[in-house]
Amino acid sequence: MNIPFVDLKSQYASIKNEIDTAISEVISNTAFVGGPFLKAFEEEFAAFCRTKYCVGVGNGTDSLFISLKALGIGEGDEVITAANSFVATSEAITMAGARVKFVDIHPETYNIDPARIEEKITPKTKAIIPVHLYGQPADMDPILEIAAKHDLRIVEDAAQAHGADYKGRRIGSIGDAGSFSFYPGKNLGAYGDGGAIVTDNQELAEKAHMFANHGRADKFGHKFEGVNSRLDGLQAAVLSAKLRHLDEWTESRRRNAYLYNEYLADTDLVTPREIDDVRAVYHLYVVRVPKDRRSDLQDFLRSKASQRASTTPSPCRT
Ligand SMILES: *Cc1c(COP(=O)(O)O)cnc(C)c1O
């Protein structure tokens, strides 16, 4: 039996009516770009992130890029980020015209090591992009302290961390801006590409909104050249329907992760480590194994998967 990495078909089957209704409402209203479905989702997602504003954009890479542009970061500037993120994080910095400065990760959390940030700061440094990789919150307190001390902006890359918390604060609401991806396989996934920026800063939200829509202030007024990167109505309606289930899905991810921790406790696999006082959302459950034993582990897991197929149906669904 092949256990799918992400089972979006069974997820759809479990909420088919809600999704089908949402899609047909958008089509009957022909509210494809902008419109009420986008506005509703932006309000719901801002509330979910505990921020004042949410700006829907075309994808998670653009949400990072547009956040940087709206913060006035570009040519001649440097932006610090984690060395191990998905390529989109550094791509967005380069797209904005700035230079990427990588900081190494903490060996146990796999997130940016705050103790190593200051050595990379120069007079050109303008911002830090901490990445909450695999849904594990990065250690924000020391990062906030460093940013305040050096007058740097923070854009959280929360593409893998929808609904995670750090010391009682929602991930995405802690920095100047939080950046999300709604790529289908993410914890909150659209039925195509999508992304969003959340912030409490009204000016930043307005700039980001305009930049993502050709620098447009009103129908015929364009204040500056931006890009076309919008979250469309169909995606927004799908996301609204799925957002209502996200807490429940996150709880089942967390339960599964803790079960894995229990089952793997007596092995020599290194299992994910949460820092204190966080709610991790386990976009991925990543284990570390010595390189020379990697293929043995794969073979072992494959043999277990076929055993399971012949005895019980898979209980796992995310
Ligand atoms: C998915 C992802 C992105 C980019 O999102 P897209 O929607 O695919 O553009 C950025 N950063 C991280 C950490 C991601 O996992």
C-alpha cells in the first residue's frame, strides 16, 4: 500500500457539500477577482491570526515579496533569514532587489538560531525573516529584541504554521507582517495557489493591497507600479470553508505527532523538539536519522505500510 504524503481527496470528501456550495456561490455571483468572498475571507483570516488586517495575494512567495516591498525594502538592503528554508524565502528577498544573508539554524529546533543573528547584521541590514519551519514556532522573543535594538523590521514566514502560537501569541501576528501560503498541501490549502499578509499596521496593509493590485488606489488611479498578485474569489471561498475546520485538523495533526513521539521514544531517531510554551502545528513531522541508515529506515517503513494494509485500514487523515 502506498500511503499518500497528503490526502487531499479524503479531506475533500469529508467537506464536499461545503466546498461545492462555496464554489457554486462564487460562480453564480461571478465574484472572481476582489468582491465579497475575498473580503469575507480576509476578515476571517485576520481574526484567526488575531491581527487587524489581512491582504490576500497570489501565493506565499509573493506575500513575502510584497511585505518587503510595502516595508520599503529593496536595492542596496540586506535581509536575514534561516539557511534551511524552502527556496521561496530567499527568492522573495532577491525579487525585492535586496541581498539574502543566511543565518544558521539551531541544531535541535531547525529554526533560525537567534544567538547567531547579530554577527550577520551590517549597516545595510533592514529586516529579518524568521521561518516557522515544519509548523514549529521560531523563538521570537530574542529575535524581537535584536530587531528593536538594530531598528530592523520582521516579516514572519508562516507558510507552514497556520494557527501556531508562541507564548500565547498567534504566529504571524508577532512581527511587522506575517506571510502565509495557501498552496494546496499547506495546513490551510486552497484549490490552487494563494497567499496572504497579516498585520496590525494599517499603512502597511494598504500599501501591500495596492502593490498586489497594480499599485491601484481606485478604479482609474494608480499611485505606483506594483504587480498583479491577487487571491481570487474561488480560492477565498474554498479557504473560508476550510478555515472553519482548521482547528480540528490541527488538533489531529498534534495528536498524531505526540503519538509518533511516544512510539519512537525507544528508537535512536531524533524526533521534533518544541521550544517552551508554544503550540506547534506539525505541517511536517521531521525525524533525523544518520545518513547511512536512511535507506534502511525507508525500507522498514515501507514493509510496515504493507503489513498495515493487509490488517487494518489507515486511521490517519489530516
Ligand atoms: C510554501 C512556502 C513558501 C511559498 O509559498 P508558495 O505559496 O508556494 O509561493 C514560502 N515559505 C515557506 C517556508 C514555504 O513552505
